[in-house]
Amino acid sequence: MVTIDILTVDGKRVPALAGRPIAEVVRACHDTTIDLGLASLAIPGLDRAALEPVLTYCAEQRCAEDTATCAGCVRRTEADGIRSLDDYLRSYGTVTFADSGLSIQGSGTKPLASPSLDELAKSWAGDELWFFARRSLRKLRHGIRSKDVAVVERGAKPAVILVEPQLADNIGMVARAMANFGLEDLRLVNPRDGWPNERARVAASGATFIIDEAAAVPTFAEAIAPFNWICATTARQRDLAKPVLTPEGAAREMAMRIERGERVAMLFGRERNGLETSEVANADAIVMIPVAPRFASLNLAQSVLLLGYEWLKIDGGATLGRVTTYESPRGEGLHNRGSPPADKQAVLGFFEHLESELDSAGFFNPPEKRPTMVQNLRSMFMRLEASDQEVRTLRGMLKALVHGRGPRWR
């Protein structure tokens, strides 16, 4: 059992484990595997079971309740009132840069050494350590996904690449569509609103595990580099000599290539104008979704959802609706709530009962039309494909109408 303590370091309250800041634990597990991270930390009593509450503490930002922050975390920078690089430089005494030999004099007392001003400009605000903790929790609970290994095993799934998405909300809705159809590997090329982004987590509406593990890269080339085959989605005609596939055809092609051990991805463009032709040229095939010709534009989540739907049909494992502890997988067709279809003996017994009572009531009139009327009645009820329980209910209703039940018949 491990306990998180609050230490005071340089006048700051810091969450710590066995005298080590929580930030060290989070970084060690995020930057390598869980087991290598634990080995490098070598904290007595900290094993995989004890690690989960420590990572959860950071992932849920419980440090806010303890009014504590870690050095190198965005929360520390914000707590110190630092809003810009200028504020950051002023908070130190002398700031020196190794590559140029330049120095800057701030208004603080502590010195700071940095490799270069460019490097400092990228790192001064700190990291969102809670985001690292969420990724590490995912690794702890579910292991490393196939995108992190070189060899693709049977059963791997396509990746989804969004090129320069403009709105974090759209990224979240894409993640939700992916989760609906069993896709997990989301990659982003230069997202406009930066990454990670909490708005995307909110819009994901429960598919946060996809958001927490989404990888953001600065260039298109870096995003597509690991894959053997890529299909690009577009609604515009392109003057390119490439195979054109429907979503169903793309799903079949991806399944075949994954079976052969290839890594595959689906490429989606910007909300405003989609993919550039130069980007589509780097894909192996084009996917065009059948739409009404007068309005062919789909939003990101819709496009991902349609391709994901076709993928899951090929991949298998889909269910009609949700499956929970109290709800079993359901197939297509009539659902009789556990009552088996009625056998013909039960159905014929109902017909004989019904026709007998109708005879007594004088329903078959004139008598010569009785055979035709009986046939019509039987055809009508046979279309019900009634269950055993429904046939019993029909006979109970008929009996009540004929013989009476309750105060009205007394």
C-alpha cells in the first residue's frame, strides 16, 4: 500500500510518493513501458496494483483538492501566474542559452540554463501531466496497442488520420464515432487548436480512451509514414489514376491487407476544404461515399462513422444495440422476449376455438361463404407469426369476450 504525501519544495506544495514527486512517477511510466518505468523508479511497494491509484490521482487532477502542483506541469505555471514566455523569463534571475552564449536578466533570483531560446519557447508552459497519466492508465489496464509495435497481428484494425482538423469538438465526435465501431487508433496532423485538448475529451462523450491515446504529429509525411496502405476520403473528383472504392469496398480491401500483416489507415481532410490533391496523391486508393449529387459534403464524424460501420460489418463482433450485464447480444429478426414460436398444434387449436365461437355468433353469413372467410381469417392470423405466449393470450381474450369476466358480466 502506497500513500501520497504533500511535501513543501522551494515553498511549493508538491504531491509525492516515498519522497519522490508524483510527476516523476507519471513521466517514467509514460515515456517507457509500465514495467520499465516501475523498475527505473525502484520505489518500495510500488507495483502495478499500487500504481493505479497513483496515476488516477494525477489523471483526475486531485492535486487541486490538495492545493498542490508538480514542477513542469501546466498547473504549476498557471498557479504561479505565468501567462507568457516573457513572464517566465522574468521569474528567473539570469537565463543562459548554451547554443548562442546569450543571457537574459530577469527579476527573480534563481538561475536557469537552456539549450536554446527555441527549445525554451516550446517547453516553458510545462506539460499536461494529467494527460500523460491517463495514457499510462490505459497502458496499465489494457497493454500497448498495435500501433506501438512494428508487426501487425491478426485482428489489428485500421487507423484514422485527421489532417489539420480545425475544431477540437469535431475531434471528440470523431473519437465517439470510432468507438461505436471498434476503431481506436486516432492520429492528428497539426490540429489547429493544439493537442491535447480538453474540449475534445468532452465532445467524445465517453470515448475518452481514444482521445487520451491520440497521437498528434506536425507533418503529413510523419503521420502516414508507418503505414503500408492508405485510403483517402474525398467528395471531389480528382484527376488521379487511382482505384476508387465505396466504403464497403474499402473495408474489404483493408481487411484483406490486415490479414496479410499490413498496416492500414483511413485519411480524412479538413472541415473547410477536405484533403489537398497533393495529399490524396500519396494515398493508395480513393474512397467516395454514395451521396445525393447536389449535396455531397459530410462532416468529419459522419465520414468516419460511415467507414467505421462498413469496417465493423467486415470485421465482425458487432451487436444490435448495447450489451450489458442484463442485456444479451441481439440478432436481426423478430424478438419474442424468450417465448418460442407457437407450433402448429397450438395455432390450429386457436383457429378451431375462434371459428367455433364465430359460428355460434352467426358470423359466417351467408353459410356458402364460410370456407373463404375461414381461409382469410387463418391467413391474417398466420401473418402474425405468433409466439406460444401470444397464442395463449389470444385464446384468453376470446374466452373473456365470449364467457365474460369481471363486474360487467355479473
